[in-house]
Amino acid sequence: MTSAEAGSASFFISFNFGNPTDISMARIMLLEFKETTRHVVGSVAITYHDKTIPTSLAAAFPHTARETYTNGILEVKLQTSHVSSAKGIDQPLTFITGFRQYVSFHLHSMKQQLHKKMRKRVEAFERVIIQARRDPMGTKNWKEQHVGIGETERELEEEKKQGEVFIHNK
């Protein structure tokens, strides 16, 4: 935490992920924080420092300039208006301390959602493949093809009818 201006406090949160998927998803997520807070009146100022260390942080803590982070540093700047409400400073500080866990939770949730979509697509593709398989070649009778009686059974019934007609005529 550094105080660049009177009546404000800046909090810096660094991110370092090991998984390449987590790195790319966290970068997208952190870039969006800056965009979303721009549209909310009275929100905290969020700045995402992706490649460079903030100068105010490097001046206050020189050893941070030597550190490398996979996803840079997020700067959250609180004004006196954010902490002068009835809830005081407790609520903003709780949010800031839980922010890293918040990001980790949402990264995990995004990965689960992507896996769910991939599994759904794979299952649909497998159904298409199963339906496209050809039946094994073999002899088929009329009953299997037309869901009726077999051809030989039909011929026998026709002969029986013809025999009954001849009996009546005699």
C-alpha cells in the first residue's frame, strides 16, 4: 500500500500463475477489470500493469523492480469516499484481501465451464459417428427391411388362400 495523493491509498496485488492456460485466462480477466470499473460511477480506480512495475511501487519498494510476475500487478486506488461510508474501511479492505482468492475461484470456474462445453461437443460428435456407422453386411429378409412378415411366409399364406378358394368351388 502506498499513498500517492492525500486522501487516497493504492493497493498493489501481484499475480503469478504456473499453468499457461491460467496465465492467459487471468490476463483476459484482469484486463476486463479496468474496462468494467470505467462504466460504474464512484467505483475504485483499477489499473492493470501487465509488463511494467508501477513507478510508485518501485520507488517505495526497490526490490520489486527485480521481481517478475506472469500476470503483472493490479493497482486498486481507494479514495476517502470509499471508506467514509457507514461500513468504514473494513469492507473495502476485506474485498481487497480476498481479491486474489476471487480471481482464482473465477479462473477455476471458467475452466470448468470450458471443459463442460468441450465434453458436450465431443459427445455430440461421438453420436454423429455412431449414427454414421454402417450395419454389417449380411443376408436380410423382407421382415427385417420392411417390418412385416417374411417373404416366404407371405407366399405360403397366398398358397393357402388359393387352396381354400379351390375347395369352395368344388
